[in-house]
Amino acid sequence: MRQSTIAPRASVFGLGNVLLGDDAFGPFTIEIFRSQFQCGPAIEIMDLGTPGLDLAPYLYGRNFVILVDSVKADGEPGTVRVYRESDLSECAAQLRVTDHDPGLLESIAHLRLLGHAPVELAIIGVIPESCLFGAGLSSKIDAAVAVAMDQIVRILIEQGVDCKPRSQPLRPKLWWNPIAPSILESLVGCTPVRDSLRLVDRYENGKHGNENGGAISF
């Protein structure tokens, strides 16, 4: 089977340690998104774990990048926020709640010096409740997964990406936390995911913009 030779122009990455409770939010969300939606070959969707400075090659030369992660920020656990790169520089949020991976800002700075940093960067973050070893996702973070998926779909569509729901959803590969069918059904049926599917339909019918008529921005 021939592999596609199209280089990815954009990427959606999950960051986090899947064994540390709510720090698994990024990998979990990315895998659920991959199982429910499909994008063109120019879009790379991956769980990167905790790459540190090894994050740089994944950001190199991309038009835009979406990172999904847990964040240190003020607010209630389970709150989902979308940050721009400038928000991180101004310390409005801090990725890597486990303090083991400060590599994002360093990677961006290095790539900017080389002239190959992403043109645009968005971080979809959730405020965690607990990051204890082996605890699994808390109930509040479970509920935030669908909200984060909605934001991923909205950003991709605003960037002109052909993002569509799969006619036959894949079974998520959650080796660290096998998902029960009832949980997956609740995710697919909840309001944010239904809104994402309607958003896809509106764009296919030539109706651009969000519910308020504006564009999604980073």
C-alpha cells in the first residue's frame, strides 16, 4: 500500500502523560477526535505524549498547529479555554501541569530564530482536577472532552480544512484506559459534538462563520 507523499501543512497534537490522571486530557481528546472525524492528508493528528524539546520537529514549517493539553490557569476544574501563543508568552496559562515538560515556548523560540515556526498556534486547554498517578480522568474532565472536540472542529473548518464526521467511527485506541461504549455514545450524543456536526454541514452548504456570524480566531 502506497503511503501519501503529501507533507502536512497543519497539525493537531495531544500533549500529556496518560498515567497521571487529568494530564491525559490531551491524548484522550485527540484519540476520540481521530476516531470520530476525518481530515484531509495535509492534516496530521497525533498524540505526542510528553516530548519536551523534541516537540520542535513536529512544529517545524507548519501553517498552523492546534495543541490540546491540560493547563495551569485560574478557574474551575473542567473549564476549557483556547489560548493564543501570546497568552503563553504573557503567562496567562502554563502547559504541562506536571512540571516535567516546559518545551513548548523553547521550541517555538528556537524555530522562530530559524524562520520555521508555525504561522499560527492555538492551545485548547482544560483546567485539571487531579493529576495523581493511575487515577484516570476525573468526571469533570470527561465532560470537557466534547467541548474541546468542538473547538478543534471549529478551528479546522475556519482554516479551510475538510473536516468531516466518519460514516463508520473507529474504535478509540486508549490502551491506558479502555473506553466503555456507553461513554463514547454519551460523547457523540452530547450538545457540543452535535454542534460540531452541524457546523460541518453549514460549511459544506457554503454558510461560513460561527453561530454569531464571526470567524473563529486564534
